[in-house]
Amino acid sequence: MSRVCISITVYGLVQGVGFRYYTQHLAKELGLEGYVRNLDDGSVEVVACGDTAQVEKLHAWLKQGGPHSARIKKVLIEPKPAEHLDFHGFSVRY
């Protein structure tokens, strides 16, 4: 099992719709570590680390639109060097 980390930025109607909390819930179910937070431009940043298959499941869910109340316009993904990131659990950052 290889550990990978990614940064995903989600654009659209993603703030004020419970997006961070749904993302946190799914990430915890998948056993991922990292965080989710709102950005000043109205997008949401997700940093997730864990097993490749589990990270891909989170990414697929985000691309499909996340929670029902969200409206996704664009999803950008960027790999992160796993050896430099050390998280304990998955949190919502403010």
C-alpha cells in the first residue's frame, strides 16, 4: 500500500453548502489524513493523504459534485510530496 498526497481545489458553489463537513466525513470514512478549508476566492482546498485507491475515491466524489447542494464548476488536482506532510486525522480548517 503506497501513501500519496494530493491537493485539490474545487471551484463553483462550494461555500455555505456544507461542503467542508461532507468532505471531512467522507475523508474520515476512507481513512485519509489532511484537511479541507475555504479559500478567499470562494473555492475550497482539500489536501488528502493516504492509500492511492482511497485518495482516488475522494477525488472522484469531488469531481462528481460533492454534496447535493454544491455546484461544481472546476476541479484542479496537484500531487504533493507525501514525505513532507504529516497530518493526524482529517480536519476542517478555518
